[in-house]
Amino acid sequence: MPQFDQSTVENTLLKLLSVDGFARLSGEMERVDLPLRHVLVASDVPTTHVCFLERGLGSMVVSSTDEEVVEIGHIGPEGASGMHVVLAVETTPTRTFMQVAGSGIMVPMETFQRALADDPEMKDFFLRYVHTTVLQFAHSALANARYNMHERLARWILMCHDRLEGNNLAITHEFLALMLGVRRSGVTNELHMLEGVHAIRSTRGNVRIVDREKLIEIAGGCYGVPEREYERLLGPPLGAR
């Protein structure tokens, strides 16, 4: 098994761990490819590994009893999947899968839980990260309840941009509509509107960010609070790797 150097890993959480904390995990780390739609956390199934993303984008979704699905949050190289175990919860009804293919570092759940039990400082660190994800979920609910589709779409694009390299988002209108819980035609119309103000350029299977500041202006109050909280509690701004 290859040795991992903390200074060269491309996941923010792993970079921010104490040297001792990183050492508790590094002996069991495994770098893996994460293809499109790969499931990181299955609903109501014990999670076997924590995954620290280095590339790509994970999507956290919830499903209703009648199988309605909506996205509640994103995970990129700033975060990790399987964090419900930090709260001493073995399973979760939510599901996390790869929305954009990438790669990550897997750590067996037993190794991660043992490290948390042995290192209170590490546990406090991951609890702070969990707080930022809960805040992200809360602001997804706020956006869905109080902001229009135009504003929500701008927020969604910004959240992807925070976590992916470059300015291109490889995403289809159909998938975007599913994640936002709206009709495909509505997404297409809103993308055209964002193109009209020169914030993005949308082509088949791709959205290119042209003017990030314009997107922030359009998103208004539904974007920014979780992002600032991440920076306040963990150090670097989202996207700084």
C-alpha cells in the first residue's frame, strides 16, 4: 500500500488535520477512482468507508416515501462523505453519489472511528466540518422555500464552481432539473436567462461560468453563509486547495 504525504494530498480536510491525526489514518488510506454515479453512501446501509474527495463532485440527496428526490448538498475536495458516523450514527436515509467523476482517498470506517475515539481534537475538527454541512442543508431548504428558480440555479452553479477545477461544469439539463426538483424545461429557460446576462455559457452537457460575480449578485442571500462559515471554522475558503 503506497505511503501518503500530507503535504501532497488534495483534500482540504486531510491537509488541515494535525500531523498526529493524519498519521492515525494514513496507514489505511487507499486512493481510488470515483466514476460518474458511483455511490459513496447508500441509504439505510452501514457505510464501510469514509471518502475524502480529491477530484470531482459528490451530490447528497434525500428521497420521500413516494420516491421524490431532491439534492440537499454538495461534497468536493473540501469535504468527505460518510460524516454521519461522527455523530455516532451508523446509517442514514440520505444518499451520496458522484455527480461529476473524480477520485478520492478511502479510509475504512473502523479506522476512522477508532481515530476519533483516540483523538478528541480530531473529533472536534470533524464535528466543525459536520456543522458546515448541516448549515449547507439548511440553506438548501431556505433557497427552495424563499428564493425563485433563477436565484437557486445561480446558487447551485456557484456551489459546483467552488468545488471543481476550472470554469466548466459537465452536467446535463435533465440531471440539473432532477437535482433541483423542477421541470427540465424550466431549467433550460433559466439557463438561457443566465446566458442572456452573460453569467454563463450553456451547451449540450456543459455549463461554462463566464462571470462569477454576476452569479453571486443573482443568487443574492441564498448563497454565501455556509461558505463563510466553512472558512471561519476550518480556515481556507472553499475552492482553496
